[in-house]
Amino acid sequence: MGLVAVALTTGARILPLLRQTPLGPDARLEAWLLPTLLIVVAAATALVTAARRTPHDEIAPSTDAARRTGYGLFVLAILGTLAAEVFALGYVPLATIRVILLVFTFSALHLAAFWFDASRPGRLVAWGSIGAGAVAVAAGAAWGAPDTIEIVSVPLAIALLASGRLHLDAVPHSRSWPWLAPGLLVLLVPSLLQDVTEGALWRIVVLGLVATLVIVVGLMRKLQAPFVIGAVVLLIHGVAQLWPWISRAYGAVPWWLWLGAGGILLIVLAARYEQRIANFKAIALNVSALR
């Protein structure tokens, strides 16, 4: 009943703030929301922890109900926080801070739930948290917050990669694609899209270094997903940066010279066709042998 009273009081204070236009809601929203969130999460953690410490053969219906209530409180806390903060993004001065706060909070909750709770409800809380973080990023993008997408994409990627690594360590026969590919895509693709359209110098350098690092880690750890994704991103990144030079070179040389060069290349490849096919097969086998 105490939690219900706290939630109702907070809701009664927050709803008028959400209706304020165009000045609000200001920081008073977080002043009410964050303490309530901490109380709910603490209560949920206590219920789940107490239920988990009970021996399996002594679990009573009341204990199982407490466990379910704890996980339900986690879900309600995630949904309530996400809803309140997303509706508050219309207040431009605090929009960027709110998106960053949501993403960092949900990323941390995802990793904590994945690390400490391997049960099915715990996994649902973990993936629900990362899903809420993705919704926060999408909502922030609709309001143009933040300007630099990496501020929110990198925390999500780190949380996904960390939880994926935990699973691969715990289950040695698992493949890297379902557990590392989502985090790698979140880490690299937003920057790649910005790189192709805008091409800021710092992003060009950092993206090339990170993609190269991902390839090296994939080879050292014998992981297929990092190697393939890193190689594809690095290839697209290189073509995007070299494309102006390629266009200039193509326009400066007569077309028949390019045709002749292509013909010579085909002749060389055809002359050593069997060896090239064997090389391609060896490369494909080596890549498929990665985890």
C-alpha cells in the first residue's frame, strides 16, 4: 500500500507538469520521478532477492507471488519512466539531458539484470530495458536530441556487447551472431550513416579505428560476427571516403582506357581461375570456422 500511495502521489504531481506548454515540464519532473523510481526499484530488488534466496523446495505460493510482484514492479518502473520522460522531450532545454539520462539508465539496468539474474523473468527485464533505451533514442531523434548520435548509441552498444560476451562465456557453444551482432550494429551503423552523409573529420577517424579494432578482435577471439561486420563497415567507410577521388579519376581518364583495364583484369583472372577459386574457398572455410 505504501508503494501505491507513493506512485499515486507522484502521478498527481507529474501529470500537471506534463500538461504545461510551452514552458514545461522543467526539472521538477525529475525531482518527483527519480526518488519514486529509486523506491520502486529498491522494493522490487528486495522482493526478487528474497524469493531467490528461498530454497527451491520451500517456495510457497506467497513467495512466488512476491517474486512475480518484484518483476512486475521492474516493468512498471521502466514503462512509467519511459512514458513520463518521452512526453517531456518537448521541453527543448532539457531534451538532450533527458534522452542521455534514459539511455544510460536503461543500459545500466539491462547489464545489471543480465549479470545478476539468469532467470527467464530476469532476462525479460534485461531485454525490456534495452528496448526502452532504443525507444528513448528514437524519441530523441524525433526531437533532434542529441546532436551527436554516438552519445546515446555507444552506451546501448556497450551494454549489448557486454551482455553478449557474458552469454558467450557462460555458453561456449553459442554462436557470436545472435549475441554480438546487435551490439556491433548499434555501435557502428549510426556512425556509418552519419559518416556517409556528413563526414565530420573526428567521426571518419574514429569509425575507421573502431571498425579495424572490431576486425582484429574478431580474428583474435575467432568470432565470426565481429570479423564480418567490421570488414563490411570498413569497406563501406573506405569507399565513402575515397569516392570523390574515384569520381575524379574516372572523369579524368578516357572511358576506353577503363574498358581496356577491365579486359586485362578479366584475362588475368581467367588465366588463374582455378587457383582463385581455391583461394576463395579457403577464405570462406576459414571465415565459416569462426564462432
